Amino acid sequence: MTKPIGFFDSGVGGLSVLKVAMEQSNTPYLYIGDTLRVPYGVRTPEEVKRFTLECIDLMAAQDPAAVVIACNTATAYALKAAQARYDFPVIGVIGPGARAAVEKSQKKKIALLATEGTVKSGHYRETIRSYDPSIEVVGVGAPDLVVAIQDGHMDDAEVEAIIARYLEEFGDFDYDTLILGCTHFPLARSVFERLIPAERGVAIIDPAVPTVQQLEAYFAPDGGDGSIQFMATDDIVAFQNIAERVLDLSGSKSVFQKVNVGGK
Ligand code: DGL
């Protein structure tokens, strides 16, 4: 039997990464969203690390082929610890996202919209600068956007006003590449595309795309049976509603289950 690929996020954001993977393969997937303790972006590095490992432990019990930390904040603060802890590969989103942005930016000016935790960690900046130290990176933390999307606002006036406000914070920084550095944000991609007109020539980077390219080796050779086990640490009905809006589950055998973790 093919081993599942696991996805972890603080909430519904990782669904944007799972969505890209589902477009490639019907291999079995596991997903856990720590909806009880979201948002992670305003938490201490120690909390993010502990919560992340507690959640991945739940998937480790199911012997996954690999686990994706489909959360930038958790990648920033827990990827190394997770890679040391488990005997399966653990893949983060920042390395692939940073590299894709470097490849796109002609002007060498990259804007990063992420959680405050991700911006503060300096992880994107360091990774980008490891490719080219002359690249300018400006980061803006967007906590209200995480909350709005987690609450299901993905393409309405409310989320549009929030995104517009955060984009203004880049001021006159003349970027040609914008990293959606929180996995919640691609769920509102259509709003970003509306607010940043094509003639500005800004490439919008979703790190999910290059991240999923790394999963090919773990996809079921027979195409997979489309089974997906979703877990959330809080109200499973609220989580399921958003998952069903974001993903096409018609060809999948999906189950939704509330799970318990260590406490707030
Ligand atoms: N989706 C997450 C990320 O990519 C975290 C959002 C949050 O919990 O603050 O950073």
C-alpha cells in the first residue's frame, strides 16, 4: 500500500498547498490543521515549534512517506527540529518559495507578505540573499489577513480592504515580485490579482507550486486511490466547510475528524 503524504498548517492555509498536490496526484493524503491554536504568526518561536511537532507527531503515527510543513511560520521556526526528529522527509515552503522569487525578479526587488513571525525570522531574506546578496527584500506582516481568511473571507469586500491596506505598507518600494509568504494568502489570490493590475508587471509567487514539485518521488506509482484524511484540532464542521470550498473533493474519499493536541 502507498504511504500517505502529510500536510500540516496552523489552520486552513495549508489547503492551498494540498490543492496544488491534488492537481498532480490522487495519492493518499493526510492533513492536519491546528485550528484550536491558530494564528501561529503572533506566537513565540518556542510555541510554534512545540505545536508543530505535536501535530506532526499525530501524522507520524500513520507512517507517512513525507510530510510538508505547509505553513511558512512553522517552516521558519520548526523545520530543522522536525527534520531532526522524524525518519521520513520533512519539506518546508520557504526554501522553494525564496528560490522561485529569486528566479523571477529582474529588478532584484522582492516584496514579502507574510505573518509577523515569518517576517521577523528573517528566513526568507537570508535564503534569498544566499542566492544573490544584492537583492532587496521588504517584508510586511499581515496578521489581520490570516484571521480573515481563516474565517472564510477569500474573495469579498472585507478581505479586499485588508489586502489593499497591507499592500499600501510597501509604500514606494518598486518591487517586481511579491511572495505570498503565508499559505493562507493564496486562498485569496483572485483579490491580489485584482488589486495588482497586470500592467504593473508584478509576479505573484505561491511557494506551494515549487514545494509540490519536490513531492513527485512520493506519489503513488498507480495514481493513488484519492483517500484524504483531514484532521483539525477544533470545530471540525467549520474546517470541513472551508475545505469543501477550497478543494474539489468530488473524486476523493475524504474523512474529517477532530483530534486532540497538547492544549493551548
Ligand atoms: N498559514 C501560516 C503561514 O503560512 C500561518 C498563519 C498563522 O497561523 O498565523 O505562515
